[in-house]
Amino acid sequence: MRFIWTLRIASAILLLAIGGIHLFLVLDGEGGLLVAPFLLNAVAGLGLGIALLVLRGRLLPAAAVLGLLFAAASLLALLLALTVGLFGIHEHWTFTLVPQTVVVDAVAIVVLAITSAVLARAAGLVGSGRATAMPRAR
């Protein structure tokens, strides 16, 4: 039980960090054309982080999976902006918080993948991993 709470807290902190980075960029005036999406990311990070701490039952694994998808989408959007461009914006590695964001997003993906798997198993949404023999046809 303590391990699950540790994963939930770590996941929530990482989601809050992702949202906080986006909020910082907006408040620092760096959002440009992406102010509205960055604000939505800040709200989503806050909401998902809180959800991982307060939800119970079958909604908890769903919140973890949504957090995982959110972190993956955040990293994918940044990588696209760094390489081929996203919405006409080409990001540079030296821009404000880009290296830190890549690290936070990558760590969040790993931690949230583990959290999602552990919570799904604890909720009985996936099997125990033990192979069972199929009954023979007679």
C-alpha cells in the first residue's frame, strides 16, 4: 500500500511540474501563439495531479492512464517543435526550460506507466500474469 501511495505522489508531483512549466512560460511571456494551449496544459496538469491524490476505485487507474497520455503528448509536441516544427513554431534546445521539460516529461512517462500498471493490477483490471490452462474439448 505504501508503494502505491509513493507512486501516486510521485506521479502527481510530475504532472504538477509539467503544468507548472507551461504556466511559467505563459506568465513569463514566452507562450506567443500558444498561450491558450499552454494554459490548458497548466490546468490539465493541476487537475490530473490532484486526481491522482484524491480519486479511488476504478477512476484512479483511469486518471493515471490519462496522466500518462498527457505527459506523452506534452513530450511529443515539444519534440515535434524541436525537429520539424509545430503549428509553424520551431523551437530551439537553448530556449527557456526546453532541456528541463524534456527530462521532466520523460521521467513522468516512465513513472506514470509504472503507476498505471500497478493501479490497474491492484484494481483487478488486468490479470495476475499467471498462465492458466485452457480446458480441453471433449
